[in-house]
Amino acid sequence: MKDDHIQRFVHEYLNSHVHKSDIVIDATVGNGQDTILLARLAKHVIGYDIQAKAIEFTRQKLNELKIDNVTLHHQSFEYIEDVSNYRGVIFNLGYLPGGDKSITTQPDVTLKTIQNIIKQMDGTNFILITAYPGHEAGLLEANLLMDLIQTLDASFITLTYQIHNRVRAPFVIIIEKQKPLKIGS
């Protein structure tokens, strides 16, 4: 049996929550796998990565597959707040697979960015985060995010999906805001 539970869960969630009319953000383009999946599901994908290698590799894959509904930005995901009217944001934290492991997402930037996105959520959005606590920066980042979701009020639903019998295994955090109930309409 292949050990791909986390990836399958993410893909199932995206398949059921992203629609052809949606704009979605891939906050960490990485090797382009999520970007390509999102491009097949959504109207438009906006992707970010701080590593030129990730942007170039993903752009090449998109060109080979003749996918043209993606805009890539070689910059930090902290600039997401410049985008509006999107359905969801996907984060795949940590470092570029096969890349320089010393270049990782930064816990303080990740936390601030996600806090800013949460402030803008209106009941139609989601945030999906895959955290990787297997390295030092990733563990700090995962702990900060777990602390954050504990503080969200009842208008939010937060879910985690994780393998419990593997030390420091990757896990998923989903943050959704519920639409306010309309009374008397």
C-alpha cells in the first residue's frame, strides 16, 4: 500500500471545493503539482514562490501541458493580500522538494499571512495548509498554526488531518469560515 494518505486527502478536498468559476491561490508553487491540479479545477490560479527554480520548473510544466490559466509570481506569499475575490488558498509549507533544504517557509511570515487571510474570509473561502513538522522550522511553523486555530471563534471551522502513529509526519489544516445565518428573511 502506498503511503500517500495526506496527498489523497488534499486532492479529494480540492476536487470537492474548487469549481470551474473559482480563482484560487497556490501560495507555494514548489514543484507545480498542486498548481496543475488547481488549474484543471479552477477558472484561474495565482501562484507564488520565492524560489526562481520553482517558478521556472512550474512554468515549463504548464507550457508542456498547454495550461494557460495560471499567473505565477516570483515573490513571497505574503503578497496574497493584494489579491481579492478568490475561493481558496493552498499552502504546502517547508522547503522545495529536491531543492535546497535551508530555504524554507518562514514561520513568522506564514503566521502573519494566514492571520491576514483569515481577517478577509467571508464564508465562501477556505485555507488548506500542509505542514511539515519534520524539520526545525517546520515544527515551529506547525506549532504556531495549531496555536492559531485554537484561538479562532465559532464562526470558523478548523480541521486537521494527520497520521498519529508517525512522529512528526506531515499533516493538513483546513480553515473555513461559516456563512452567517440569515434570520427572518
